[in-house]
Amino acid sequence: MDLSILFVQIITGLAYGMLLFMIAAGLTIIFGLLSVVNLAHGALFMIGGYFTFTFINQHLNFWLALLISVILLAILGMLIERFLLNRMYGKELEQVLLTFGLIFIFTDLVKWIWGSSPKSISIPPLLDASLTIGVVTFPVYRLFVVVVGCAVALLLWYIESRTRIGAIVRAGVDDRHMLSSLGINFKLVFAGVFAFGAGMAGLSGGLGAPILGLYSGMDNDVLILSLVIVVIGGLKTWKGAFIGAILVGMVDTLGQVWFPSFSMVLIFALMVFILLIKPSGLFGKGVDA
Amino acid sequence: MQRGKLPIVKKNLNKLVLLLTALMFILTACSQKSSNSSNTTESTNTTESTAQAAGDSEPLKIGVILSFTGTFAPLSESIKNGLELYFEQNNWVIGNRKVEIKYEDDEANPQTALRKYRQLVDSEKVDILVGPISSSVINALRDPIEKDKIVLIDANAAANDVSWGKKSDYIYRVSFSNWQNGSAGAAYYAKNVGKTAFVIGPDYPAGHEVADAFIAAFEQAGGKVVKSVFPKLGTNDFATYLTEVASAKPDLVFAFATGTDGIRFVQQYKEFGLQGKIPLTGPLELGDELITGPAGDAAEGILANAIWVPAIDNDANKKFIDAYKAKYNKAPNVFSVDGYDSAQLIHQAIEKSGSKKSEDLIKVLKGITFESPRGTITIDAKTNNPIQNFYIVKNVKKDGILQEILDTVPNVTMPEQAPAK
């Protein structure tokens, strides 16, 4: 195989991985603090994409449309947390039922509002270019997704380790009872974190739409992969999601090149393998703590 | 805010990991059927028929099984629109009978389809069936249909075997077969576009059938297939395959890509700088509104072998397009034509036989001819598959993407038996 082709495949894998990272990060941040597996996360991702699509059709430019949908998704997340989820803390099965039920509601709403025909968003003009590397051409937009993914990771790292909010969240992950006895308004923190996670889903939905398109059922496709990533990377840690997403993106892409018929199996094989050596996932902390 | 409301969290992560893993597999297994809503609507008649005594004024009950959830939802919606447009134009009556439609959603799952089929046949007691989208569904329904002796008008499922090994006197296809769709354009592409081809098709039965038919016809026309790849159905990212295309440098690419996969494929073909560099050709899906509409400019320049495009010049087509646009406020696609023709075929068969009994219907359905927006269509009595023209079309940009007809491949007829391999 030509070296330039290998290089392009690696970038492709990275870009896909970064997109998955942004989705999975929201999922794992919410799980980390709230201990809620938000199964509706894929649906939020989908809604983020459809919102962006709608605003672009209202002749807003891509960036503004993306920003508005991230904000709307954060508000939607806040509402879900305040009015639904807050009744279910500590009840895992009820949470699963609730968020699973939300999937149905959201997918049917999407079909009702936007119809079942697939939609697409064109790449913003600024990034609608291609780079030529050796014999192959590569769309700049994907490089941009890699850059955004890395920026999000940096931002998360900064917030977590350098800000007061980060400290509060870290404390909450370790011991939420202590958090509230320190006089911190945990309701606000929970709502805020859920909103942040939902906003991340919106961001990845908007950014992913030009690559993946918009269709009913896309929520499921990404939900499965993000769950795999969360399990591989380790629950409760976005760093795990980062590494997990890159791994899954790479395995998926390079798997398609070398073992075209097995690429989906490879991802699950990877998951099984990692769970066998490290049952808590790559970055997971003490399983039975 | 009460203190007592503080969430109590069990730290039993093991259980959760287990739960997650189990969920993942369930989700993977049923990712085709993202929701379970059954899409049952009844079309109510506008005119109450008063005469109930005579046998030929009993209402006609049509059971429609399509895949309203999942990847095939847009196709199903289009077929439904086409069906309803036709019956609405005929005031929901055939002769003295009023027409009722019962819809069921099979979620593209043969098991679900069988359940819905039993519901339609046993409880609803429908007289005739229209459907399905998926070839695996028609394979599952074929034997019960033979046993129950109920006529199925196949509005989309393209599996070749429905016309060959699994042919049934009760199943008539109005749409097209994979063999037709794969082979019809191959000779034109070999003669006018280039001699080496790179073939891409989704990794499921239809993908392989279309690709096989294309490869056989293309090589017979003196072409050579340099490579064929089969990405999984529902591939998000075709980057790896497109990179392979770029390095293989074929004269043309023949891609079978449907639904959302098709839109992504066409767009990514452009993003990876292949549009305009290596000609993209494909079966009818690549020259149809369902893909070219959302894909926009990226679809420009694609060649496809279509059975229907708006540019086909006949009265039936003009009327169909105008009526469709007036009713639904959007452009029709080839699947709406298939729905429309299914309704038309039922109408003709009932009128001609003067009965709604399966045994009478199948006598007139064999070899029946009707005026479709596609042109005149004859159902081949040997294969129960339509004999129809294919049009070599090119997507051009004019106020959106439209298809320009370059050539006509007349009367594409399925062979009576599977070609020897």
C-alpha cells in the first residue's frame, strides 16, 4: 500500500474517531457525575443535526446555526434533567426506561417534524476544499473535525483541572454527599452538567451532519458506537472516551481496508479483548469501589 | 430543597457494565427498527356506498406491508403517497367497490413481517396485498402467500429469485429486479464511458445481485472489472473505499448505493475530489430524486440507468407529476411511481376479471399491460416481472438536479432462469 494512502486512511480514522469522541464525551461526563446512562444521547445528537439543518435553511450561516443548536440542545438537556431525570436518581432501571423511552419520543418527533426522507447539510464554504496528498485527495473539513475534537479535549482538560467548576464536578464524581454538605447547590451542578453533555451532543450532531447526513435511525448508529467507546475507555472518564474513540475510529477505518467484511466485528472484538484484560476499561477506576 | 432528596447512588459498576453491554447487543440487533410504532391508518371513504347486496360491490380491502421505520422509511412513504394519489384520483372506488387500505410496518424484519402478514390476512381479511420493500421480507412471505392463495403486488422488493426459483403465481412485481437494475446500463457504460470499472455495492443480497448482474453484462460488453468492494449496509464513511478508487484509477465507477448511504456516498465522492475526475455510474437509484435531491450539486454528472425520470415524455407522466406535486407539494421519485403503478395494476386486474378473488385475478395478471408514467409496461408471464425500457440518464444542474435522457435501452426483459455462473 502506498504510504500516502495509509496516511489518508489514518487521518480518516482520526476524524471519525474525533466525531465519536465528542459524542461519547457528553455521555461519559453525564455518567461520571450523575451516574445516569443517558440512552437518549444519540437522539440528542440527531436533534442537534436537524436543528443545524433547519437554521441553515433559514439562511443563517453554518457557524451561527451550529451555535444556536448547541444552545438549544443545552436548554433541552436542562429541561430533561430538571423535569424528568431528577425524579429517578439512584434508580438505574427507571433511568434506563426513561431515557430509552425518550429515544422513541425524539425519533418520532423528528420524523413528524422533518419527515422521513434523509436530509443533508453542505460543508461550510470556508472549509469546502480538498487537499491533495500523493495520489489521493482529502477533504479539509475532516481535518477541521480532528482539530475541533482536539480543541474540545483540551477545553475539557482545562475545565476539569484548572477551574472551580471542574473542581466541583471532580469532587461530585468522587463523593456527592460531601459536595452538598459543603454548601454547593448540587441541583444546579447536575442540571448544568447534563446541559453541558446535551450541548456536546448538539455540537457533534451539527459538526457530523455534513459528513454523515441526517436520517431517522442515525441516533441508534452513533449510540451503539458511543456505548462501545465508553465501555472501552472506562466509565466516568472523558480521557477514556478520547482514547477509546480514537481506537474505535482507527479500527473501524483500517478494518475496512484490511478486513472489509469484519470491520464491525473487529470493534466488538476489541471491546471484548479490553474488557478481558481490564474489566473497568482502559481508564476506568476501581470497579468495585 | 430538601436534604433527603440527595441522590443515593449504588456504586455497583459491574452490574452497569453488564447492563450496558447487553443493551448494546440488543441495540445492534434491532438497529433497523428504531421505533416500534405500528403505522396503521385507514383510508376512509368519502362516499358511503349504499348497495351492499351484490357481490361486485363489496369493498376491496388492500393490505400494505412496507418498512415505515428504519433505512427504508423514505421509500415506503413514497410508495404510500403514490398509491393514495392513484386511488384519490379515482375517488377511492373501483367499479362499484369502495377501496380501503390497511397499512402495516414490517420494520424491514422478516419476523415482524410475518406477524403483520398474519394480522392482515387472518384478522383484517384483506383481499390483496401490496409490498414489501425488502427482499428478505418477500422471501419470508412467499410460502405463506402460496398457501393462503392471496395475491401480492410487489412494489419494490427486487430479489431476482422472486422471478426465478421462488416464482409464485400469486406474486407480481411492478417495480424492477436486481438483474435488470444491474445489467441494463452496462453495455452503454462499456461503449461510451470506459473499459475498466471499479464496482461498489452494499454488503447485503441486493447489493451483490446488482453487482453480479453488472459485472456479467459489463464483461460481456468487452469491459473489465478491476475491483469490487462491498461496504456494510449503513456505512457512515466511504473514505477508505474512495481512497482505493483514487489509487486504482479505473475508467469508471459503478456504485449501487441506496437511501442515506447513497446520499453520503455521492457527497463524499465529491469531497474526495473524484467528481468530474472518474465518471460515476450506477443503477437507477443514483439518478433518482431521493438521492439527487438531498445530495445536490454533488450528484451532477452521474450517469444512471433509470426506469423512470421526470423527463420521460408521455401524457401519463405529465399528469402524474403535476398531480403528485399538487397533492404533496414535492417532486415524485421512482418509488412513488411504483406505488402509483401498484394501485393502477390492482384497478385494472379487478376491472378486467370483474372479481376480487385471487383465482380470478391471477388469470388476468399474467401478461397484463398498463400505461405507467414510465411508458407502456407489460408484466412478463414467464417471470411475473415487468418488461420495461431503461433510460440512460445524466444528472444535470438546472434549478436543482434533473435527469437528461441520453439513450434508451428498450424492453429490458429478465431471462427465464438464473444465468449459469
